[in-house]
Amino acid sequence: MFLFGRKSKRKGKEIDKNRLPVHIAIIPDGNGRWATRRGMPRSAGHREGANNLKNIVKYCNNLGVTYVTFYAFSTENWSRPKEEVDALMSLLLEFLKNADKELEGSNIRIKVIGDISRLSKELQTEIKRVVESTKVNTGLNLVFALNYGGRDEIVNAVRRIAQDVQGGRLRPEDIDEETFSRRLYTSEMPDPELLIRTSGEKRSSNFLLWQSAYTEFWYTDKLWPDFTEKDMEEAIIDFQNRNRRFGGI
Ligand code: IPE
Ligand code: IPE
Ligand code: MG
């Protein structure tokens, strides 16, 4: 009786390291509310959020996850007050400048998806430097979605396909899902298997629209700065206990 009880209690309550989601996408939402509730400026929430991101990245890397993509700045986030946009951009710059020191020995590779041409020259240079210097790493792929929008990504892919057709390099009848996927920012990456959004919001906000066709969604009311390794563990266990059917039975 005791043994039986103990056995069944363990089932599905720990992470199965052999069945980890290969790609986890995260919408780290709620930084602003976290700060406002404490009577602090929203930028303080973003700073706290950036610190928390490092903890979660470390956790995922140690666990052996292959890809983690963070929605760091959306194409719609430009509509925020300039002061807040500037604060977000300078946090990003700071993160990238310290990346070598912070990531040393971690074997993490940094990638970026999104249209970075609208970011400052300084940021663009720093992004290229970090992406280049971590290229040889074989551990976690840490992906930042910057000035990323799913619709923007799809429109860009369509434009490139149209150019290829116009240039005689592609025939309309040869366009398939593969042709399309290869022209997205994520062309080299597997689709996310698990998408986590914090702060109680339950929408995609234009994140990985094409790629999330069969992604499992997991939500928590916790604000991003309060999201812990334990919450991450809970999300992964929940994912592992789901039945993914992909249209089958
Ligand atoms: C998410 O937190 C961080 C970014 C958009 C970069 P928010 O700034 O959206 O926080 P809330 O949703 O206003 O609380
Ligand atoms: C999504 O959060 C974008 C990022 C976390 C970067 P938002 O806070 O911008 O999304 P909405 O406006 O609540 O949909
Ligand atoms: Mg938000």
C-alpha cells in the first residue's frame, strides 16, 4: 500500500530529462506591473526582469534544453513612451556588453530574430559581435526576439518569395511550407514545443505566429520578475504530461 502510493505519487512529477522540449519560447510579461505595484518606475521592473532572465537561462542551460527564445521587444513595443523604449534598449545593450563575462564557461550561443535594422547602430554592432563570438558554442541556443513581429516576419518572407519568383529562381507551383519556413527568421530553428507567458495574459501578441501551429501553451499569473526556476520546472512537467496529437487520434 505504502510502496504503491509512493510510486504513483512520483509518476509525472519530476522532469524526464530524456523528453525535454527542444525549444521553449517565453513571453516574459509583467515587468511594468511588478514595478508599479512597488511604487517604482517601470524601468526598474525591466531591470529586475533582465536579472531574472539570467537565472532562467542558467537553469535551462544546466537542464540541457537546446533552444530558449525570449520575446524581448515586439514590433508594437515602439508605441510605448520614448523613455521606456530607451530604458529597454539600454538594458539590452548592457546585457550584450556583459554577455562574454556572464556567459563565460556556459557554452551558450546567442542568436537574434527580428528586424534589427531599426535598432541603434551601437546595438546592431554589439548584437553582431556577440552572435559571432558565441557562434562556436554548442550548449543552449539563447534566442532574443528583437523588434520581432510574427506578421512582419511573414510579410518579409512573402516579399522574398515574390522576388525569387520574379527573378525566375522559384516557380509558384514549387512553393510549399518548407519554402516558406526557410525564409523566416527562424529558418535554422525547430518550432517551439512549449510557450510560456507570465503575468496572466493569454494571447500571443504577435509572437511566432507561423511557428506555434502545434505549440503547447502554458500560462501563469506570476509576473516575470517573480517567475522562478521552480515555475519553469512546473511548466516543463506539465508539458511532459500532455498528450500531443498533431491532428491525429
Ligand atoms: C514585458 O513587460 C517586457 C517587455 C515588453 C519588454 P511589460 O513591460 O509588458 O509589463 P506590463 O505588461 O506592462 O506589466
Ligand atoms: C509582449 O508583451 C511583448 C513582449 C514581452 C516583448 P506586451 O506587454 O507588449 O503585449 P500586450 O501589449 O500586452 O499584448
Ligand atoms: Mg506587458
